[in-house]
Amino acid sequence: MLVVAAVCPCPPLLVPQVAAGAAPELDAARAACVDALGVLAAARPDLLVVIGPDDTDTDAGTDTRRYAQGAPGTFRGFGVDVDVRLGRPAAEPGAQPSPALPTSLAVGAWLLEHTGWSDAPIEGLAVREPIEVDRCITVGREVAARAARVALLVMADASACRTLKAPGYLDQRAEPFDTAVAHALATADTTALTTLDPALAHTLKAAGRPAWQVLAGAGETADLAGALLYEAAPYGVGYLVVTWS
């Protein structure tokens, strides 16, 4: 059952070594993420699942991909010698090496290392576009049933079309879309999250849409209250930090 969740943005610039001091705009976002992970730890979950969009080139043949505890991630592709792991490697003799984490989960792994997470076993779940809303809901329900006390760390960015210099250029629909997402997350409104339009989200380059809807599926029967810790759009991309507890 889902007992707590945190939503954090997942730009590589959240990692200070990647930003190289050039992104002070994200200092407040980092601080909010640390606070959000504190809420996760305080709930003392039996399992933490880190969820985010899949940006890998690997053709997994499926719309989701799971990553075991200890799965490796790296930011070497962004020009820095920084490697991470999704928690401490599990001691499983004969276990096959895990594939490298997608960027969103690598940022999540960095946050967990940065805050010294050691409170519960960890798994990763990457969701790949295109994935239908109903499928996201089903996946969320399955995740919530994995343990008696499940925590989710949802790594998800909102639209990337908030300004002329944004990655997706300016789209006047982006700010209202992000506002609606922020309100749905801040009020733990699972119904509103399930009604987000996948086509519009794709057009606005809101990569977090599937992960938010997995969260909606996981939390549909949980009686949780939301709290918005951070909302901004540096670089024209919507970033949100929210907790459900």
C-alpha cells in the first residue's frame, strides 16, 4: 500500500557537478528535494520505488523496465566523472548485472546518496513513451501492492515550453498545463492526474506525464494529503517538488 510519495524534478543540472556552479537557480529546488526525501524517510516504508521516464536507447520491448537495488548510473555523458548507484548493491549470488539507469533514475539515485538514504530496500521503474493512461494506472496499482508500506520517489519534469529559450520553445498552453499539474499534485488529486491529456503533454514535452499517472494509480485508494514545496520554471522547464503523506 502506498503510504508516502515525493515528486521531484530530474534535470541533470540538479547534480552540482553537472551544473559546475552555473545553475544557482536550482539551489532552492535541491533544498526542497532534500526536504521531500526527509518526508519519505520519516514514513519508515518497507520498500522505496523510484519512478521516472526512460530516455535510454535500449529497446526493452516493453513500456516499463525495472531496475534492481544497486543498479548503476552515470553522468559521464554530461562531461563529469560522477557515478551513482540505486542504493547499496543487494547481496545476491549469481545475480545478473543490472543495466545502467536512465537519466531520471540516476538523478533520483544521486538524491538518495546525497541525503544518505538507508531506510528501506530500493527498486527503480522506468516508464517509456508511448504508454497509455490505463496502463500507467495498472502499473501504479501493482507497485502499491508490492509491500505493506510502499514509498514512491517520482522523478518527473513538467512542460519544457515555458519561454522562448525553453527546449521546446514557447507554447502558451504550457503554463496553464503546469499549473493544473501542480494543483493536482499539491492536493493529491488522483482523478485530475489520470485526466491529463497524453497528446498535449507530449506536445509540451512534459516527460513526467506517465510517472505522474503511475503515481495516481498507486495512490487512488490511499488517504494522503499533498504539499507543494517548490514550483518554478528555470530555463523554461516546469519543475515541481511535492510530497504526499
